[in-house]
Amino acid sequence: MANADLTEAPQLYVNREPVFPRAVTGPFRRLKWAIMAVTLAIYYITPWIRFDRGPYMPDQAVLVDLANRRFFFFWIEIWPQEFYYVAGLLIMAGLGLFLFTSVLGRVWCGYACPQTVWVDLFQHVERLVDGDRNAQTRLWNSRWTGSKIRKRAVKWTIWFLISVATGGAWIFYFADAPTLALDFVTGQAPFVAYATVGILTATTFVLGGFLREQVCIYMCPWPRIQGAMLDEQSLIVTYKAWRGEPRGKHRKKAGAEALGDCIDCNACVNVCPTGVDIREGQQIGCITCALCIDACDDIMRKVGKPRGLIDYCTLADEALERGGKPSVSPWRRIIRPRTILYTVLWAGIGLGMIAALFLRTDFSVTLEHDRNPLFVTLSDGEIRNGYTLRVNNMSGDPREFRLGVTGDYVVVPEIQGDDDLSFVVDANETRKIRLFLTAPPWFDMPERFDLRIWLEDAETRERAAYSTHFRGPDQ
């Protein structure tokens, strides 16, 4: 028998045990309800909010306009050359997660992560159709009867409708929502819209309805990143073993007075959406949703014990409480070098982006010197250089611009197809212009010299400049 055990291959994976969390009430459950309502409302309603930008602009408040390569967020408009704003927002989001994790632990996973929000919604639907934990367990273990088929059909239909709404809401961020909705239901929307809705519907249905905690434990890398960011001052859901152990049923019998406060009721395990037993310590499956705190506090109230056997607590405070000492001030836990650094970086990037938004002009210029040929010698001896000028009008009205050139040497500008140096750029458009600079033949000039191309708004006199160079023959 011993030899058989030695030759048996180790088991790397185990079959998934279905998790049916029991319904619970309490302050953290109400907080999760509120956050779920707010986040889902933001996601589903935002594409339908209107914002008047003028006659030449889209009136959707939040719009990722891929066709015209622009991003609108209420009064803010981001062009492709301003993608650094999006990069800044992503960096701020990352630093914000680092900050909240260092102070509040896995608060993102427990309350605001899309996987958590949609799984929570699906579990409430499941509870509504199948019943609470015990009823769901009995139904799972029962044979496929007419009642079971009916309940599965109803539940999966509701899950499917939620999934379709989820995928449908996503595509409305990329086009005018009312127009795309009409085209979608009449079969006139682009194929990519139907493909996107199909993919997001499938992923929401499968991840939210069936994989659930498997996503958090095995698929998502963020729990492992957060685990490396926590320290003894981070607020986490903690079982106070010094108070709860040895656990056991508090019956009136010899030795009952030596037991801890934990009555081994498993209420904390039964309400956990990932099936974690928090009494075994911190685990990667614990998303710190705090539902076990609500469940344990309710049991402690019923048995006449003080709340907080399971509670939000730092490891440092837990060690102080175990030694009978008072915990430190919450401000000392929050204000420490690590959190100060995250806050300074986060605020610095945010203030820099705000300043850049207020200081930026609503038009920009890019200039490209012709590479082949670098210059052309005309029949009368003049030297001509060619350039491609791109002018972005980022305002909601057409604008007229005038062009000028300054430098150490005199050159004559000329716009291809125009008799003068003024031109109009339509609202929210980029105009491409061919520009020629010509140097007279009667003076000696270096092979290369610098100059500046000036562009001035004819109405506001606002100016923008671009530095370039002029090339000639080697003297």
C-alpha cells in the first residue's frame, strides 16, 4: 500500500465545488447594494446622456469616435495627438488602485470590480429563481425534473438578457447611441457591432454565471499583484483567532466555558461568494467583500457576544488587540510614507493634466519637410523646398488661418492652389496643405538654415509656430 502511494501521481487540480452563498443583511451588504446600483447605472445610462457642443459636434456626452479618431467626455475633447491624456488617466487609475490597496486592501475586488458586480447581480437572480443556499444545493443535487428544467430555463434566460444588455451598452460608447440602437434592431448596424455584442454577451454569461470565483482565483492576475502590495498596515478582513479559538458549540456542558467566541456555525463560509473560510487566514480567494463580517456580527448578536470576531483590521492592530493594547489611530495607518508617495504622484499627474487641458490651444500644426528631393533648383536659379502642413481645427466652428514665415534668411512662402496665404479649416477637421518655400538666387546661403512657420487665427489672433529648416545646395 505504501508503494502504491509513492507511485501515485500527485493531484494538481481538483474538480470545482459549486458555491451557493447564503443571503445576508448588514451594513456591508447594503454598501455592496449601493455600489452595484451606482456602477451599473453609470455603465448602462452614460451613453444616453446628451451634451450640447454646437452645430458641428456630436451631442453624446461620452463618445469614443473611432471613425474620426476623437474621444469626447462632456466638454473635454481628446485628439489622437493628445493620447497622452489617456495614458495619464491609465497611470492615475493604476496609482489609485495602489493607494487604495495599501490602505484598504482588496477593496476594488470586493466592491467595484466588474466581475464582482456582475457575479453579485447573477447570484441575486439565482437566489430569486432557485431560492436561498439550501434550496440551491438541493436543486443542484437533484435529478433533471420538469421543475428543475423550468427553473434553469428562467434563470438562464434572465442571465442572457442581462448579458445582452451588457454587450449592447458597450457598443453605444462608440457611436451615437439612439442612431446605433435603431440600426441594430433593424439589422442595418455594421457587422462589428453584432460581433462585439455577441462576444460580450457570451463572456458575461459564462464568466458571471458559471466560472464566477474561478475568475478571481485562477484567471485574474490582480489578486497576486495586490498580495505583494499589502503590508501590516493594510486594512483587510481578519478573523481574530485569539478571541475565537478554540471554536465549538456553546452548549451547557463541561468544558464549554473554555471555548472561544466562535461557535463553528460556518455562517461566514456560507455567505462567502468565493467559498473561502476566512478562519483559515488570508487566502487568494478572499476578495474582502466583508459579507462574512455581516454574517458573524449577526451570530455574535444572537449569542450575546461582542461584534468584531471577524472584522476589518490591520495585522498591526490585530497584534495589539491580541496583547490587550488599544489599536493605533486610523490616521497613522493612512498617513505613512508609502501612501504619501502614491498620493503625491497621483495628484501631481492629475494637476498636470488639468493644467495642460486649460493651457492647450484649440488648434495645432504639424509640418513635414519633403525627403525626396530635399530641394529643387528652378530654371531661374531659385531654390525651392516642399513641405506638408497639417492643421487641426479642434474647435466647433470653421476657422480661417493666415500663414507666415520667419528666419535668418528671406524665403517666399506659397500655398499650392491658393493665391494668398490664408485658408479655412472646417470645424473638427484636419486639413492637409502643400507649402512651398522659395529662396531667391542672388545671395549666398548655407546648405541648411532654420526657420519658423507661423499660423495665426484670423479672428482671435491666436498663434502657433512650428520649427523646421530649409535645405539648399552645398556651396
